[in-house]
Amino acid sequence: MLANRATTLHQEYVSSTADIWATSPFAWIKAQPSRRVGKIGEQLVTDYFAARNLHVDKAGDSDYDRQIEGLRAEIKFATLWESGDFVFQQIRDQSYDVVIALGLLPFDAKCWVIPKDVILAKPEGVNPQHTGRAGKDTLWLRFRWDRPPAWLDKWGGTLLAASRKIAEMARTVPRARVAERPASYSSRESKAT
């Protein structure tokens, strides 16, 4: 109870999200160039799911990031914005089955495994990322980290729930697709990458 209250008080006394990240084990990620942050997110997802004994493979093409238990996964990664939002960017209609949205807080992680057709239907929080003509092909998912849209409840929320969800979803993947697996990652290989 005291730890929970201290966390609440901390949020009241800290003046910015930069202060919140100061002692976080993830603080170094916030200091990386944006082009590198996405790769870090992909590696975190790869390592976590491989450690949960899920079969993680390299992508067969550039339309998705990893193949996990036979599902083509597009990985989107976000750290907490100053506004208190998670913003998962650059969601496109490409050849993948699911979007894995990994969101980092200073001392916690949230994760959802969202079917492509669900996210492309533009439920609450999914909007065009850009205005004008360019906005038609790129979406983002944006919401307060502590108040995700209700439709996301079905697709995870915690890392454990997300790993269970992808394993459950993989049981519906046609066997021929699973047989197409490219070179795979094991927990040990993913740590070396």
C-alpha cells in the first residue's frame, strides 16, 4: 500500500516525464535516435517472446518484422509521451497478420497483439497519422497509457497476456504458412543480435 501511495505522490511531485525516466532501466532507450528506437522495440519483443518459448523467426520480407508462432507480426514500439499517451506510429496496410504494440513506461511494459483487420477498421484511438493525401495510408494508435480503449482489452495489456494471445491466435494459422518459416531466433540467438 505504501509503495502504491509513493508512486502516486511521485507523479504529483515530478515536474516532467524526463524526471520520471531518470532512474528507469529503460532511460537509455529515450536517449537513442528515433531511427534506432524501432529496432530496439523489435529486439525487445523478439527476446521476450523467445524467452516465453514461442517460436520467433526473421521476417521473410519487408512487409512485417518477425514471424511468431507462424503469424506475421508488425512490431510497433512506443515509450510514454509527456502527455501521458502511448503513440504507435506508421501503421500501414501491408502483408502481416498482427500488430504487436509494445509500450514502455519507466518501470513497466504494456503489450497488445492486435489482428490486422481489427486495427485497419480504425476503432477508437486509431486515426490517420498525416493529413492530406498522405494520411490515407498511414495510421497511428494513440491513447492515455492508463486508459486504453475498451476494444484493446481482448488483445492483451500485459506482456504475459500478449504472449498468451499470440499463442492462442497461432493455433488458427494454416499449417502451410507455418512451414514457410525462415531462419529462427532462439532465446540465446536473439540476445546476441
